Amino acid sequence: MWKGAVSFGLVTIPIHLYAATESKNVSLRQVHEADGGRIQYKRFCTVDGTEVPYAEIAKGYELADGGMVVLTDKELAELPLSTSKTIEVEEFVPLEAIDPIYFDKSYYLEPQKAALKPYVLLRDALAKSGQVAIAKVAIRQRESLAVLRVLSDVLVLTTMLWPDEVRTPDFGFLKEDPPQVRPQELTMAGSLIDSLSDSVFEPSKYRDSYREALMSLIESKIAGAETTAPQAETAEAEVTDLMAALEASVSAARKSRGAASGKGSARKTTTRKSPRRPAKGA
């Protein structure tokens, strides 16, 4: 996903960057409950109300008064960013000196063909030192702090948050006198920690029980033929204007209320249900 080099001192190591993690979340679409049709949206301009092609979409910085500073891709590409193709090592520190709250996303570094020896040199030197490298890198036009370390004989880069991106906890109880904890209670809590302690962390012991239950539900519906056959989508259904969908929902709700007026208990049932059904489609 990224090609550049690791730079520390006068040593440069050309590398390829690969995402080291992946999300196993079950992907679910928004659909119309009645027929399984996919819910889609289109990009439209709130000023002139027209649909905007992707090529005409820029970045915008919104001001406090609602004004907008428009930034084009060309302007962003021209900003000075020395780390756009280089992972610049700044210093080396013990891994335990970094609080995990700063960690963001991890990537594997693969050496390019001509860089195998300096790659192995840095890998082995890092492993022997017992330290990690603090570096700066820019990925997708965003510069980040990063940690460079060794995992399973491969260099791993973990991007970090900047110090001002980590919020300072501001809770009322921190300003109050703490409750008094009895020595017996502290001893008992320590015993509980000891009873649940292990010398190593084994991720394989843990399972995503929610994802397993969700997949079991999906598979049971497939086995019971509780699926909705795909239907041909009309041209209007392919791209849905969110504002138009909301307006149609309001109109449908008003018509439903008008048609149900004067019908006693039937009127109450319709009044409760009609506002909710369009909301699912919206």
C-alpha cells in the first residue's frame, strides 16, 4: 500500500509497506426491510442541489462562522512533506516507555530486493538492543509519529497519535478526596489479580463470540431459505438522494395519518407505525 525507505543516520533501506492487521467485522448493508433492496446515496451539493462527480470533489475546512476554506488535491500535494516517501528514525527508546494509548495501526515492512542486507542489519540490531525506534512517516497525506520494532523476524511499523490527540482525563472524582481503601480489600484485590495472571499473553485463547453468533444467525437463515432474492434495480433506485428520501418519508407519513383519521383504534395503530417504517429506508 506504500513504497518508500527507512532512514536512520546515513543508512537508507528501501521497503514496501503492508497492512499488518485486518478487520474481521461482518459487513452488513443497509437494505429495505420489505424487499431486501440496497439503500444507496448520492453526493450532492447543498448550495445548488446538483449531484457532484467525484472528480469535482475537494477537501474543505469549515470555519467557526460556517464559512468554508476549499483545498484542492493539487494544493495538498504541493505541501512540503519530507516523510511522504521516507520513514525517518528520530531516536531509540524502550518499548515499555510508550503508553499503548498512543498506538494506532500496524504495518509490515518488506525489504526491496537490493535492500535485504541493511534491512536484516537494522532488524537484528533492534532485536539485540531491546529498544524500538521512534520515527515519523506520512501515509495518505497525513504525517504521524510511529514505532519501528521487530516481530517474528519482520520489521513492524506502528503509527502513533500525536500528543495533542490524546485527551487529558477531566473527571470530577479526580479533584475530590479519594475513598479510603482498607488494607484487607487491597490484599483481596491483589489475590484476585494473581489468580487471573499468566506469564505470557496468548491471543488464541480468546474468541469473538458476537461475530460467531452473528454468522450462526446468518447461516441459519441461509439454511432455512430465509433470504431475499436479488431483484432488478430501477435507475432511480441505484442512486438515492437522502434529502428526497426524507421528504418522501414525511409525505408518506402525512398521507397515512390523513387516511387513518376518524377510524378509532385503527387510527392509533397506524399513527404509531407509519412514522417508523419510512425511517428504516431513510
